[in-house]
Amino acid sequence: MSNLSNNFIAGDWIAGPSTISNINPSDTNDVIGEYAQASKSQLEDALNSAQIAQKKWAATGLEQRQAVLMKIGEEMMARSAELGELLSREEGKPIAEGKGEVYRAGQFFTYYAAEVLRQSGDTADSVRPGIEIDVRREPMGTVAIISPWNFPTATASWKIAPALAFGNAVIWKPANLTPASAVALTEIISKQDIPKGLFNLVMGSGPSIGEALAESPKVHAISFTGSYDVGLQIASSAAKNLTKFQLELGSKNPLVVMDDADMDVAVAAATAGAFGSTGQKCTASSRLIVHSAIHDEFVDRMSKSTSDLQVGHALVEGTQIGPAVSQQQLDSNLSYMKLAQEEGCEVICGGQKLELDNPGFYMQPSLLAGGNNSMRVNREELFAPIACVIKVSDYDEALEIANDTDFGLVSGIITQSLSRANHFRRNSESGCVMINLPTAGTDYHVPFGGRKNSSFGPREQGQYAKELYTQVKTSYILAGTP
Ligand code: NAD
């Protein structure tokens, strides 16, 4: 097997005891490759090498650390077309989105390259005369990064870049549905002038390698993005060792459309938010909460914009909606369509499985109406190109329904009223709020994360990331006399 299908452990590309096939969801006849699965003893090797390498890295000069991160970011941006194509081939998002994701991932590295030099701390006088106090941040040590398939390069990068920037070693376990993107990013990192063992790629299933990693006492912090159920398991594994951790989980994001909305803005935001990345986005707006005065017009316009979306092979220019990532995800999407109808929703458009020339996991993007907020399709995360319109009679009801969810990642409102937009911003129970914008689409230099069951622990991205990747030390110094 080629090196570029292997794990990267203690500075070497290493085959594992078994492999998995990586299948293109746009064309299941296309096998992208066979990828190594690590054994638990290989994971142990990675953990042991990380302990040693991290100390060397933390002692490496800031400019050297900065240069490494900058080089990684610049190479990713320069190769975003090639690596974006690979990403789209294995994940199924349209090629423009794949390229955009890799470019954005590169920006995380260049941003955190700059953060390496933003050194700060506090000094204070002790309450005891003659004693000075110094408060500074130090690396955590070894960080476990467990990432999902839906943004395989960006999610991993917004964790790996700050972990390295703040002086940590990394053990990365990517999702098994997207190993090629993981190997491609690792290949770029492996070429850098870093201590052997500082960065390790350990591929394997969640229940074997993921669980062993989360349970290891050799891990000092865990950053996890994935589903709520797995997040709970990570939390309990971390708790056994009192390991610091952060979870970014599921969502059920609302987009409120008020009676004074600019209808073009509303339809564009709802279409992009609900169906971008085939709805396989933690920031997708799957609940469209619409004022009764404009409900029918909105549903008509959304029906047209949804039906106009071009479903197809991710690598074909012009495709706007790719396939579901897997047969299992497609089956789940179709069963939620069935459930929605049993619960009393009307299918306005879409919802059918599609057979294209190339065999893949395709379905039509789907708009439901006549829904209420207690239906399972409006309470559970579908991760599908399915959005449901919920009709409301006024703003107060819209806000109440928007907040009536177990999740709280992103919310949005489309309105021309500044005071209503401000009221929503202040009273929405979510970690991110969008005004006259799609719920999806966030920046890299500011914090990202949610509330309730969507997130736990320190925020990701921007300067806030240091809360997970560093720990504070307070030193007392007897100043002495001249
Ligand atoms: P998942 O929970 O199935 O898997 C995520 C990662 O955890 C994978 O690498 C998987 O192998 C690993 N894993 C699975 N079981 C494990 C276990 N017992 N112990 C340790 N690791 C384990 O999620 P997914 O299907 O890959 O991704 C989709 C989910 O991710 C959705 O719920 C989505 O909302 C969420 N997501 C959230 C955000 C966010 O920022 N909030 C961003 C992207 C995706």
C-alpha cells in the first residue's frame, strides 16, 4: 500500500493490521483507495512519541513555530483546487465547496501562525510586599482531535492549527468516511521541520481507536466535533481522567422569516442555509419559521428555488447538490421523509431518491410545509437536504419556537426592522446569530460554537481557542533587594 494511505505515527508512515475502502458517494464504482486502520498498540506508539515531541516543540522558537504553520497554510491554499477535488470526490460536496473548504482550512493555519506571536500574560504585585506575580499560559501537552466527515479538512484544521500554535502535540483521528482528505493534510504537515511524533494521524473506527484515544490518560485535552450521542461518550471517557475537553455537536437551526422580510434575501438565505452541502452541515437551517402574512408567497418562491437546484455528481461543474455521504445517510434521509408525512407534513417539492447515470446516494432536495415544532422532523437533527416550514402568527411566537429546541448552535432572522433584529439577537438561545444572512457561513477569526446540546466547553476559533489549548500558570517571585 502506498505511504499516502497509511497512518502517520511517530514521524513515519505506517500500515495497520487492516484497511477500509474509500468509496465515492457520487459514483460508487469509483474506489478512491484502501486506507489503513491503526491498532491500539500503534495508537500507544503515537501517544508515547507525542509526549517527547511536545516538549521539544514547546521549546522551539516562536518564529520557527510561526513559519511551520504559515507554510502549511500557504501550501493548502496553493493546492486548494487539487485537494478540494479529492475532498469532493470522497465526501460528495460540489467541487466549488470542496475547493473553498480547503482554502479556508489553509486560512486557519495562516491565522494561527500570526497568533503564535501574539504573546501576552499578566503581571501583578503580590499583596505581600516584595513579591511579584507572573501569570502566563502554557501548552496543555498532547491534544486528541476527533473530527467528523462533513467538513473533513476545515474542522480538523480549526483544531490542529491552534493546537500546534499554542505548543501542543496532536493525535488526530479523522472520520472513516473521509480518510483521503486526512492523509492529504497530514502529508503537508509531515514535510515540515517539526519534531518526530509531534503530529500523528491515527485512522480507525470510532468505537475502537476513537474510544481508546478519548480514554487515554496520556491525552491532556480533547477537541471533538460530531454527533450528540458520541459527544456524551467522549464526555464520560474524559471525565474518568479529568481530561479537559470541548464538544461541538448537533443542531436544529431555525431561520425566522418575518412579514417585513425582503423576499429575495429570505429565499436566497433559506435555500443556501437549508440545502448547501446537501444539508449535511451543523449550521444548516432545517426549521423555516415563517410569518403567516407572507407564508404562502414564501412557500411558492422556495418551492421554485428548491426544485431548480441541480442535483448531480460532485465533480461536475454546475452541480449544486451532491449525494448523501453514504447509503446509511441516504436511508436515514428517506425514512425522515416518510416520517414527516406520517406526522402530517405536506411535501411541497422533492423528497424522492434519484437514480442518475452514475450510481450514487442521490435524493431531491425537499421542502415540507404544514409542520409544527413538536414533530420529530423538527426536533431531531436530520443532516439531510430537507427543510420544514412552520407557520407562525407573530414575532413572539416565532422567537418562542426558534428557542424551543434541545440545540442552540445558530439561529437567523430575516427582517427589515432594526429593533426586531436586535431583540432577536439578544434573546435567541444560540451561540451564533445571523441577521439577514443564511445560518451557514462563519468566519475564522472570531469564536464559533453553540449552547444547550450543541456544544460544551471552550469556544473554537479566533483567540478564544486558547482556552482549550493552553493552561494558566501563576508564579510568585521574591523580588529581592538591590
Ligand atoms: P459522529 O459522531 O458519528 O463521528 C464523529 C467522529 O467521532 C468520527 O471521527 C468518529 O469515528 C468518531 N467516533 C464515533 N464513535 C466514537 C466513540 N465511541 N468514541 C470516540 N470517537 C468516536 O459524527 P459524524 O457522523 O462524523 O458527523 C456528523 C455530526 O457532526 C452531526 O451531528 C453534526 O451536527 C456534527 N457536526 C457539528 C459541528 C459543530 O461545529 N457543532 C460541525 C460539523 C459537524
